[in-house]
Amino acid sequence: MNLRRKDSVRTNLRGYKKALSANEFEKAKEMLPSVYQALDKAARTNLIKKNKAARLKSRLTRQLKAKSSKTSS
């Protein structure tokens, strides 16, 4: 069960980062809630610590904001 959840988190993160690196910001924005959900579920089941989930969510959001504002300017 833990392996499945860990794989789900990794898959979501990988897809999100791929969308960001390809400058597909709309797709990344759509994926963000599912990434948040996977991280929260992993934290709830003690797969990762609560603060790590919060830190990752913060960093991912900051990356999206920084990259989207850089290209739109």
C-alpha cells in the first residue's frame, strides 16, 4: 500500500515538473490540486512528514508563480 501511494506522489510530481519545464503553465495549474491531494494523503498516512508536504507544496507553487511571471513579462 505504501509503495502505491509513494508511486502516486512521485508520478504526480514528475508530471507537474514536466509541465513546468515545458512552459505549459495552464496544464501545471490544473495538475496542482492533484499534486496537493497526493502530498496531503501521503502526509496523513505518515508516508512523509507533515512539514515536508507543506514545504513541497510551497516550493511547487513558488516555482509556478516565478516561471509564469518570467515568461509573461
